[in-house]
Amino acid sequence: MQLIMYGGEAKSNAMEAIQAAKKQLFEVADVKLQAAHAALLVAHHSQTELLSKEAQGEKNELNLFLIHGQDHLMTSIAFVDLTKEIIDLYKQLN
């Protein structure tokens, strides 16, 4: 569930960062982007824990929550990466 929760939090913060940059509130955008990165870090640690357990022979049950969580995390990582580029574009236009 942490993959889903923190992945979603990261994506929400990234979207708020884009909206702030659109309004030329670049300090707010940077804070929101930092919050997105922090949420991704928590999600990534959760993912690493799952991978470590699997590597140690502890099998994770493959279920819809795990698949959805992994998908959510990977999508959020890409979204946050693109958000940084969008903010940079808004800064250049300003």
C-alpha cells in the first residue's frame, strides 16, 4: 500500500508544482517538487524492502495491490521527472 500511497502523493505534489509554475510561483513549485521527491523516496524504500525480502527467499504474494503499486510508482517517477522539465520551461518563458 505504501507504493500506492506515496506514489500518488508524489504525483499530486508534482501536479501542484506545475500549477504553481504556470502562475509563476516558482518558489512554491520548487517546494512542491521537493515534496514529490520526498514521497518518491519513501515509496522507493518500500519497493527496495520488497525486493530485498524476495532476494532473501521470502516470496511476495503476487496480487493486484502489488502490481498496481508498482505501476503507480513507476508512473509517478516518470511524472515527477517530466515536472522538473516543465518547471524549467516555465522559468525560461518567464
